[in-house]
Amino acid sequence: MLTCLCDAFYGEVGIATVKVLEHAGCGVLFDQDQTCCGQPPFNSGDWSAARLAAGHTMRTLLSHPEPVVTPSASCAAMIRECYPILYTGMAHPKVYELSEFLVKQLNIATWSVTAKELPPKVRVAYHFSCHGRGIGLRNEQRQLIESLPWVDLVPFDNSDQCCGFGGAFSATHGSISAGIGMEKLRAIQDAGAEEIVGGDMGCLMQLSGLIKRNGISLKTRHFSQLLAEAIGE
């Protein structure tokens, strides 16, 4: 499942996710009729519109017997946790966030490096998204990132703090949202990191926007891109 933000802004994350899954031994099916999971209208209280999007997602993705894998804990949470709210009595769908699927379903504890040339050393701050905690993720993303020999994970103050995105919250409460994000970026800068790596495009979009607007010398990347980098060509 690609997700809307991947489709609109982060196509490279979708490509990296396919590469990672195939490297892990999976065959990847991609239904081009997929659209939004329905989270924006659900969070805004328009559950009628959310059901329209959810119904389409169930027909295009959940009708397959295979598990659905997405590089977004946010979308995984919407389908797995909120569809049973929209449709009372519905069983929790087999939808997994990427690291969750790799670690818990495929039992991959460390990521194999097959690239002929390793990238240069990089100091990385890891951002744990709120929706990751919402679906019970613990150390899966961090565990995979830590297994990459060129990555130096940098601890920073209040690392579990929200980035301030919160979907529609960032649009309706822009000043508060930016303040929360800047607080996080200051802590990451103080720790001496060069890059921020996370597992949700919403968080990455929030942080990269603040970085650009404030002239901060940090980069943002999805963790799937690091894993794909380890594979090489």
C-alpha cells in the first residue's frame, strides 16, 4: 500500500519499500486502483466520507488473501484500528507497517548489507512517530537502522516527543504545530545529527518543511531508503 503522501511527495519511498520487500524474499503486488485509506475525513469527523474511502480500500487491497504492507504506521493504524470502528464487528485486517512486517512476520532481526560499496558514515537522529506507538511498534525500525554499519544513531533529548504534524492539526493550529516541531529540531541539532530518519511521511514532511523554511542544515529520510541503500544494485 503506497499511501497518499508517497504518491504525491515521496515516490522514492514507495520504490525503496518494494526493493526492500523483494530483497527479503517477497513477491510484491501493487493494485493501481488504490487510493486514500480514509484517515483525513475520519480524523475530521466526516465518517460518511471515511467509509467511502475505506470501502474502496477494502475492495482493492483487503480483498486479497495476502497481507498488506505499507511504509506508514499512520495508514496501517487507520486500517487496522479504525476500520473496525467504522464497521462494527469487523475483524482487524492483516495490515502491517514495513518494519513490523520484516521483524515480526519475517523474523528479520538485522538487515543484510549486500551493496559493494558502503555509503559514508552518517550521524542519524531517529524519529519515532506517534502512530507507531499507536499500533504497538517498539524497536523494530530502530533495530533495522542500527544494524547498518555506516549509520551512527545519535541520542537526543525528548526523542519520543511528537513532531507537531498531527494531520489536520498542522493546518488548523499552524503556530503550535511549528513550535512543537522546532523544539524537536533544536534538540536534534544540539545532539550533532546530520540526518533525521523516520517511518512516516507525514512526520518527514512536517520536519523537512520546517528545516527548509528556517534554513536548518539537516536532511530527512524514510528508514526504507537506508535499507534499500544497503542492498545496492
